[in-house]
Amino acid sequence: METANVRALCFSIAIVFAVLPWQSLAAGEGSEEADKIPALPGQPKDAAVQQYSGYINVDEKGGRNLFYYFVEATADPAKSPLILWLNGGPGCSSFGIGAFQEVGPFRVDTDGKTLCKNKYAWNTVGNVLFVESPVGTGFSYSVNTEVYKTIGDNMTTGDTYTFLLKWMERFPEYKGRDFFIVGESYAGHYVPEITTTILAAKNPEFNLKGIIIGNGILELKEEQRTMYDYMWQRAFISDSAHTLIAQSCKDADDASPLCNAAETAAEKQLGNIDWLNIYAPTCHDRKVMPTGSNCVDVAHPCAEFFVKAYMNSPQVKAAIHAFPGLKEPWQRCARGRYDLFHFGDSPKSMLPHLKTIIGSGIRVWIFSGDMDSVVPVTATRHSVEKLGLPVAADWRPWTADASGQVAGYVVEYKGLMFATVRGSGHMVPIDQPERGLVLFSSFIKGQPLPKAPPMPSQ
């Protein structure tokens, strides 16, 4: 009996010590050194990158824990700015999408196991912090799962602010550092909301210099109203379908059976297209390949499935310090938890927030890929025009490479810069990575976008 008791006691102690590190991380008691990632599985051997990941507890009582991934700048990280990247959704992963499909140092190859370098990574410009927000997104989680039913913009903003304060306690060298916030899609809400919170707090730890939003949801009603017009203008739906929507739908909020039937009829005409980039190829084979293909430069239409396979690898989860108690596999977007149209206390318009931010004097840029039907560039232009800002520099083309090809168009207002990215959909760093990096670099440096050469004379 004594031997059995001793064995039971030893087993219990082993369990406690096995669990304690994760409890510590979940309680927000981690450290910069503990969060360091020596190397990711499948990472190129010659990749010199300093990277970290882990959890910050933003609510001890409810057990809300936000997962982050942080990568230092490739050059002079001690003096480079801190950049917060936020994806939208709501509930889409800034880690799996933002870091591994868009602007992070690596891309996932077609085998779902191997990583290759992203030559257009944004940590060439600064230190980039990716946060999976709100809780329930990606590896972020809440012990009290009931919170998933009530979360909205306000809680997300409060959690993000708490996260930043605690993250800077873990990484104190970034207190007072030049700080920029970047976001896309529904982060058109997150970015203005966390920015106004930071501005109101007047905390010297935040040396906020500017924000930049890509294909952001600023006025959902405006974007919904414009979506079918955008499709019709590009000959994706018929004249009759477009006319039927105009006759059947009173406004963008119209949820009547008549309006829904008209919109459904129009959508059936579209066929299998990607609404996020109406000219991009769609994915037809969601399986990973037996071997990688050396990460071709062109965005693969099935990339999200390669990323999903990578994120759910036990080796990857161990390397990034993912909480082992998570019951569900990692998902690109938490669609079962959050709904864009019923997301808590989501404001109808972010223009009041933008006006406050512009009035503060910090740098404000908004950009749009011109092939996105979900948040059409025309809708964003309408929203920007409503701000009533005087034009400081008129509409012109800009370029991103030595060839002088038109990369998009830009107009400078007093207090805000608006740019389009030619040939891109909803996620510019995926569709046009070089143009996205040039745009972002110009924003960080506070420089005008490079001018495209004039049209040659005939």
C-alpha cells in the first residue's frame, strides 16, 4: 500500500509540474525568454529571425487569454518601430492569415509542413506584433466559454488595450517606442477603436505615430449597398438582376424575402468566384501536397489549407507554446462563434472615430485593393468623401518598382491619405505583396508614394 501511495503521489506531482508552465502562461506570468521560439518546424536553416509567441491573460476572473506572435525587425530592432497587426472577421486569425499568408517572415509551402522566406515581409520595416483577437480566435481562448456569446467591439477593444499594457510589461524595451497600428477588413473597426482608446488614455508608454487600414469595414451599410453595383459594373451580374435588386431592396438593411430573393438570384449568376478577389483563381483541391514546391511567388489559391495543416501540427503547437488544453483544432476564422452582422455592439459607422483620430494629428492612411467585392473600393471612397476633408494633393498614379508600372492611385487629404492598389483584392499583401510593402514602407517613413512616370507621348 505504501509503495502504491508513493507512486500515486509521484504521479500527482508530475502532473502538477507538467501543468504549471501552462497555467503560468495562461495567467499572464510568462516572460520574454520563455516565449522565445528558437526555430519553427520546417523553417529554412539560414533564416535569421528573432521570434516569440505565447499568451497574455486579459481577464483573470473570466480566463480570457490572447495569443500573440512577435517577430523582430531584420535590421536594428532596438531602434525600429513597433507595429501591431490586426486581422478582421470578426474572428479571423492575425497569426495564420496575417503572419503566414500576408506580411510575416515565412509562408507555408504546399506540403503543409515546410516554411519558406517571404521576401516581402513587413519586419524588414519594423518589429511586428500579431494578436489573435478577440478571444476564441485561433489559439486565443477563454476558460469561460459563455463569453463567446456576448463579445463585441467594446470587449475586443478593452481586451486589446489590456493586452498591449501587459505585453509591454513583458517586453519593456518597447515602451515609448514609435508605435503604428495596422489592420484590414473588420479591423476597420478594431483599429479606430483601439486608437481612440489609446489617445484618450494619454499613457506615455504608447508613442502612437499613425494608423493604416486596408480594405476596412468602415460603414457596413455603405459597403453592402455598393457590392452589387460593383459586381454589375464589372459585368459579373446581368442588367435584369441588378435592376431587380434596385426594385426589390429598399436599402442595405432590407432583410425582406423579396430583397433576399433578388440578391440570391444575382449571386447564382456569379458561379464559383472568390468574392475577396473577383479575378483570382479559386481553390479546387484542399489537400496538402506530398512534397513542397519551393513556395512559388504567386499566391496559391489553396494556401489557407496548407496553413491550417501547419497550425494543427503537434510539433508546431509545441514550438509556439500553444495551450495544450484547447479542445478544438485551430481554425482560420471562428465562424461558428462570431457573425459579422450580429457582433455585439458593432457601430454602424467608424467615421466619428476617424474624425477624432485625424484631429489628434497622427498619421492616417487608408488603402483599398480594387478587385475586392466584399469591401469595394467605391464604397471606401464614398466613406472617405463623407469626412469632408480638403484635398491637399490631387489624385495621381503611384508606382512600386523600377519599371514604373502603375501600382495604384493616391489622393492626399488634409489629415488622411487614401490609396488604391491596382490588381489586388481584399488582402493586398497576398495579391500584390511588393506593392503592399512599398505602400507600407512609405507610410511608416511618412513619405509620399513613389510617383509613376507620365504616359509617353504618342
